[in-house]
Amino acid sequence: MLIDRKKGYNNIKDLVKMASKHGMFVRLDMEDHRVTQDTIDVVVDLHNEGLSNVGTVYQGRLFRTLNDIDYLEEKLGPAADYRICKGIYLEPAEIAHTGYSEIVSATNASIDKMLESGAYCAVASHDKPVIDHTLSA
């Protein structure tokens, strides 16, 4: 996506089409903040082209994530299919939570919002407070 968005999109589309033929789901991992919007846009565009076997991952640490969840829910409804993780990228403090407890709280808030949406929600974490929160939600 960072080298050539159109080529990246076409490569992803080819993979998602192939997966669809085999009854498989593709989840686009969320890399660093430079591709957040492009990743979300690819998922929406593929759904608009009839390829609904694709979803995305969000980083709980990014300030924008709660709004991104709303956006995907607005565009795709229950077909949104989310996965949330705290995020491993050391994002700038201007756009992301940087302290441990802030990141956990933001991730847990994202989990709550995803679960409320009615769409499929996966949680990717080894973090006990996030796991405990998810089990209690």
C-alpha cells in the first residue's frame, strides 16, 4: 500500500477473491498508522464490490480507533467483522496512547464498542487485563 496503492489494492483483491472461492475469510492486519485509512478503505471497497469475506484489525492504542469502529459499522453494518489488538507499533504520542494503562483502557473501550455493534469481534491479546475485560463483557 505504501509503494503503490492501486497495485496493493489489486493484489489484496486477488487474494480475497481466491479465498472466497475456497470459503475462506481474510483479515487485513493493521500495520502502522501510515496505512490505517487505506486498510479501512480497502475493506469497504472490497465489500462494495461484493467481496464480504474480508475484515480488518484495529490498534486499540490509536486515538482514532473508536471513530474508525463507528465508520466501519456505518459502512458495513453487521458485516464489519473486526479484530482488536493493543498494537505493537510505537506510534507518535500525538496520535496514540503511549502508556500501558492508557493503551489497555483504550483497547477495552474498543472491545466494548465492537461488541455493541453486533458484528463479529475477535480480540487478539496476551494481556491479562484485556482478556479479563473481554471475558466479563
